Amino acid sequence: MLAALVSVAAVALLLRVWKPKTLWGFAADRAPVAGAAPRFRSVGAAVAQVADPPARIVRAYMMYVILVVVILIGQMGNLPFFSGSPPGNVKTALHTPANITADLKCGQPGFALCPNPWIGPSPLKDAGAFKFPFWRFQWPGSYDGTSAKPKALISQEPPIVSKEAAYPITFTWDFLSAAGSLVLFASIVAFIVMAIRGAPLRLFFTTYGRTLRQLALPIMTIAFILGIAAVMNFSGMTSTLALLMAKTGAVFPFFSAVIGALGVFLTGSDTASNTLFGPMQAFTAKQIVIGGHHLNPILTAGTNSSGGVMGKMISPQNLSVGAAGVNRVGSEGEIFRRTIGYSLILTAAVGIVAMIEVYLIPGIIPTFS
């Protein structure tokens, strides 16, 4: 979040000393209005041709201020001041109810700050029973026994892991502390501010309904892609693809970036890619010997994450969300064609940097203490 705010400030400062020669917009943005000079409705053109009064600008940015504040409050338990030293230390961390993050995660398995949910039994007593505000259970049909004490039917095998291990298909329903929930809370707070200034209540529901209609196709697309990713993950297809890359041996650091980009392309999330391929990257690094030493797993795991960022611009989920955000639903294919080249170039650049670190400046790579 801090990086995003700094980036916005940097762009704002840049536009004070530099202006693009061409202002891009949609055809409808250039439609003339009878009796008035033509006006652009696209962002760049609006900045260039419409001078908003300061009060209007403050009100516009206030929505983002509310968003930032609500998310910071919801995630306060992850901040260094409140998470304890070391992070997660129950003795030094901020406790409930002052720790809002802990309040919203009550009932999460292994969460010592608030082990019991508001509604439902303890996870230790019944793992599958409904709980609120945090509910994690194994998917029906993927385990033996009862939902209270399930035994996973799926396992991970070497070389993905060092030894056979259970691989439960879990579903997590994080009702209140999920990023989407916090954004919804922020929108409600923002509307309350707008209502104080006279906005009618129906405006909230009208806008919410219009947004749902606009995002209906992207939501279904994301759901299907996540389903495909889950099938590929638990059937072993993604691991097979990754192991094929691992056969590259001495040039594996380069393909670590490719594997990371592939993971984000499939899942839409760098975090999910790290979860999917991170352990495999670390384990494979320990099997490869370069210069008399095993390849550093920190490097391959880090390259997986960095390469994953370069695959985000072509991920179907992100393309769907991005197209919906600029009202271009259905243009995902065109966006993909325009971004695939940049994605491949940047992924290759990350891989080359990893190769340089391995063979030319190995001292820059962190090591385990």
C-alpha cells in the first residue's frame, strides 16, 4: 500500500513537469456536446482540460483516504507495532479486543490471540463445523472419516516434497478480514460520509447493483480459472510442468522466473504461485550442484516470486478484472496480445538477473544464518 501511494505521488510530480503529446481516450469521450466545447471524459483528458475546484478534489481523494484507513485498521495486527516481537508472539502482541485484526480472525486454526470463533465450536473440537468469522474446512469428498477429524485422501509425493505428506483440499471462508470484505466496509463508511452531505440511500444500492452487473462476467471467469488451477494443482499437473522446468540443471535459476510467471498466470496471485511452486523451487535447488555447492534455495524462491510479478499482466483473472475496471469487458484477448510481449521480456530479464547473481556475484545472495 505504501509503495502504491508513493507511486501515485511520483506520477503526480512527473505530470507537473511533463505532459504526454497525445491524450488517449474512447470514441465516446470525444463526442461533441451541443453548445459546448468538446470535453474528454477519460482520466488523462479530464486532468488536462477540466480544472476541478479544490473542495471537489478533496472530496474525491477522501474516498481513498477512507479506504486506506479502513484497511490499516483491519490489518493493524500485522503492523510491527502491534504484531509482537517476534511477530506473532502472544506475550508482546496487542490482544483482543483492541487488536481488530485478531478480532476478525477469531477461530482461525492455530491462532493463539483468539482461538475460539464468535459462533461455532473450537477448531480443535470440530474442524469442519460452521464457524464465524473464520471458517476453514476440508472439501467434502476429499477426506476419510468425519468432518470433525478429517483424514486427507490426497498426498504429495517426492520430488515435490522430501517425503510423502498429506495434501488436504481446504476451503477458507474469511468473512470479515479478507481484502474484499475490508474494501466493502470502506465503501459503506464512504457512503455514510456522502449521505451526511445529502446523497440518497438508493444511490448506494443502485451503484452496487450496477457494479455487480458490470463485473458478472469477470467474476464467473475468475471462478472458472480458480477451479482449473485447483484441479491442475491437486491432480499434479502443475507440479509436472514445474519438474519439467527443473530438468534444465545449471540454467535452472533462469527458469525459476519462468515457473513463477507460469504460477501467477494460472492462479492470478503471486502469493498463490509462491505457495504452489515455492517449496518445489527450494527442494529442486538442493538437488542442483553448481561450483561444488548446492544452488541457494533462497535465490530460487525469490526468483519465483519476482518472476511471478511479470506474469501477472497476462493472468486471465487479472485481465478480466482490469478490463471490467475500464469498462472494456470482452477485450481481454486484445489486452493479452498487447501485454504478452512485455511479460516475456520482463520474465526473461528476471531470469538473467538470477543467472548473474549465481555465476558472477554469488555474494549478493542471502544465506541461512
